Amino acid sequence: MPKKKQEELPAELKDSIDERYLEMSPEIMELIHSWLYRIVEAAYEGIGELPPEDRDRMLMKMSKACSDQAKMVLDCKPGMSWEAYKKHMGALAPPFGPRKITQIGDIVHWTYVPPKDKKGKPICQCPLAMFGMMKGRPELCGCSANSVRAYIEEYTNKKVDSVETLGSPQVDGTDECRFLVHLKPSAFNTAKPEAKAAKKASARKPRRARKTKAR
């Protein structure tokens, strides 16, 4: 492998790339890139057609691999206080931030503002989309929601119940990626209102008289 091109590759790829690929003409490499685009696009299309449970399991695996790499550039430290974490994420410079975080009780509104291209269009920050391996798709936002959860749980002592995707350039055409984070509440809380109401309704329900057989 030519030394110059070998140095440009990540360490884990230096021994896995066929030398003939690196010597191909730009036209052939562009053709191969178009194949990869079609393969990845078809794979994500298939993922989107899976039953929700299977789809989410696939996206969880993929987002785990992605978020593990992203953690290297977020400069967060496990054991951060919740307030310190929110302040840190809100101060991140583009393209990793800014992230607007507001909280009411156990509900957190998490907004990421992606950079824009020369035409003013938001740039999806998924590496597959940025490197032209596929178009942005709503499924990518499912990966992002999983990453939001992973970051919170790894860097703070907070536990997340679920993360909803409220909107994004891929989901509804908005300029921001918006998520609704449901933190797991403390174990020392009152019963849920619906549980109380159901219990009261059950207590008010008249009991049926037991039937006796005629002798």
C-alpha cells in the first residue's frame, strides 16, 4: 500500500483495505461509492419497515456504536452533576452544539441546532449522511434519541425512562432536532393519579348479591 495513502487511513483500517481499491481511478471509486449508497439506503429502508420492536432493537445497536465514538469529542466525564452536565452540553461549539436544555420536573426538552449548508439547509450530523452514504431519514433520529439517553445515563446519575423525537429536519422539516426526555422519577413519590382514580372507582362499585339456590 502506498505510504501516503496508508497514513491517511484510521489505524483499524490500515490492514483491511485492499491495495487495488486505493489505486482505482476516481471514476471507478465513484461508481463503488454509488453502490455503497444504494446498499446503505436499502438497509435503512428495510429497517424502517420492520415491526417497531425489531426496528428499535436494530437502531439501538447502531446508535450504541455511534454514541461510543461521539463520546470521544463531547469531552464529558462520568460522574458529572446533572446541572454541570446540562451547562456543558449547552456550551458545546458547532458542530457538536449548541444544545438547548430546559427542564420541568422529570421532563426535559432537549434541542440540538445542526449547522447549515450554503443554502441554509440543516446538515444531518449522522456520519452516514455527512459522508454521502445515504440521505437523511427519520430512522436516523431514532438513533439520535438513543444517543441522548446514553449520554445522560453514562455521564450523570440520572436514569432515563424514554426519549421521544418531537421534530427534526428529517421528521417534520424543522431546523432543529427536538427530543422529549422522560427521566425516571424517584422511588419516593405518591401513586399516579390514574392509579388513585381506578382504586376509588373500584371502591365505589357496588358488590353483586350472591345468588342462592332455591331448595
